[in-house]
Amino acid sequence: MSTKVSISRDTSIVIVLVFLTSFGFNLFQRFQYADLLQEHTDLEWSAQDTGINLVHTRGLLKQCKAETAQEQAFVEGLHRHEPMEQVSDLDFWEFQ
């Protein structure tokens, strides 16, 4: 004997609604995932750019500090020397 399996109209409507709802949620999550992935990628690039700018700025700061130290040493060296003797015009003419 074979038995007939029948699905009522209400059951088929519920199955279709569950399928459509599930498909809609999956589609929504797919769009949300794509937006979040794009935002993540943009933030990764931004972080890399910020890191590169930080390294560059640190290099410039180190170079500026070195130049300032050299200038400071030069100025201190000038102040350490004794002042030059004043040479009068008479002394100049005596040597000629």
C-alpha cells in the first residue's frame, strides 16, 4: 500500500516565507559584510599611511636635532675662544 503525503497550503506558505526571510537576512548580511570589509580595508591603508608618516616625521626630527646640536656646538666653540686683539691702523702700517 502506498500512502499519500500532502502538504497543506498553510504549511507551504510558511515554508516559502521562512525561505524568503532567510534569503533576505543572508542578502542583508552580505551587503553589511561588504561595507564592513571596505571600511576595514580603508582603515588598514590609513594605519599604514599614518605609520609611514610617523617614521618620516621621526627621521626629520632626528635630523633637525642633529643640525641643532651642530649649530649649538659651533656657537659654543665661538664663545670659548678668546676675543681677537684689536689691531690699530698704526700697527698695520708698521708691518708693511
